[in-house]
Amino acid sequence: MRTLARWARAEWGLLYVTVREPLLKRRWRAFPMTLGAVLLTALLQFVQNRPWGYQIVQDMGAVRAEDPLGLALLRTPLSLFVPALDLPVWGALAQILFVFGVAEVCIGWWRTLAIAYVATLAGTLYARVGISLGPHAAFGLPWTDAQVVDTGPSAAVVGLAVYVSWRYGAYVTSGAVTLAMVVEVLLKENLAGKEHLAALMGVGTLCLVAAVRHRYGRLPGPGQWRWRSGNRTGRGSGLPPIQS
């Protein structure tokens, strides 16, 4: 048990401290964007399940690979908060509340939204590439997937979980999420699973860029950075703390 406890502290200690202090001090005010995202998702779920609201939500936030690219790009940000009709909405709400909440406390609301959008957009664009490759290619998709409505926060959640875990030194967690997505595709090869892998590739590129910029770029001078966790240090990615 002691070995497991030491491993848990090494894996999640810095992340735990970073999240714990703002929650104790500010409680729900520590993640206002996340609460807004949860309420927006719940509202969209309510509206799209009404006869008068289904088409409204479809026109504003439903993305299909067969749609014109410009229209798909306009709908992609909202599509992140439109729950999939074939999945229970509580799952989407729980994912947003936990993963978006942790990310917002750790890296700020606008970085959370930016990474979530990158992950979602990577999946949306991959669908078009996969369909053009065809079902017989290694990363291809059948043409019928072009008509599938592609909504929900899952790609964003996967991307944020991997990014925040990597950013705060929880490398085993980051690797476990990645492995789970690979297993998902191997067991059930579908559009959603492959989009999750595309989201991971997009976020992985962000991680690589951040690491290269830190390694070869100009480091900030004293006092230009501060830890959100109260100037605590711990095992991490070697990157500087989040800038104020």
C-alpha cells in the first residue's frame, strides 16, 4: 500500500495540489467556464429532444463529413456541446464537469477551450480524410460515415485529459488514456474511435510544440511566471508553469 501511495503522489501529486487550493478557496467560482459548458450542454440536450428544437440544434451544431467544409467549421465549436442522441446525456455532462473543470483550474479557461477545439477540429477534419481514403486503407472510413452526425465532447475530453496529464507530469495517466483509445479502435473500429485517435494526434502536436519552444526558445526571466499551486514544485514535464 505504501508503494502504491508513493506512486500516486508521484503521479498525481502536483496535479492534486494545483486543483485542490483553488477549489478550497473559491469552490465553484474556480471553474465558471466549465459550469457554463455544462449548462449549455444540458440546454442543447433539452432543445434537441423537442419537436420544435431538433432542427434548430442540427442547423447550428450538427457536423457531418458530407457538409461543405466552411459550414462544418462554423458548426464545429458548438458541436462540442451537442450531446450525441444515441448516448446518455449524463455521461457527457460528467465528462465536461470533471475533465473541463480540472483543465480550467490548471491551465485557464481560454487554453481549455482552445485545446478542446483543436481536438474536436482534428477529429472533424480526419473524418473527411478518412472517407476520401476509403474503407480499405489503414486509416480509411466507409462512405456511409459521411452521413453520420458527429457531435459531443468526447474528442475534446480525451485531448484535454492527455494534455493536462502530460503538462503536470502524470505520464502514466496520459499513456493510459492513449492506450485506451487505441484499444477502443481495435475492438470496435468506428468513426468515433478513429476521431479520438485524430484528436490525440492533434493534442500531441501541441505538446511537442510546447516542449520544443521551452527547450530551444528564450526562457522567461525571474518573476515572469508563477505556479498556480502556490509556488510548489514537483515532478513534471520540465516546462515552465502557466503564465499569468
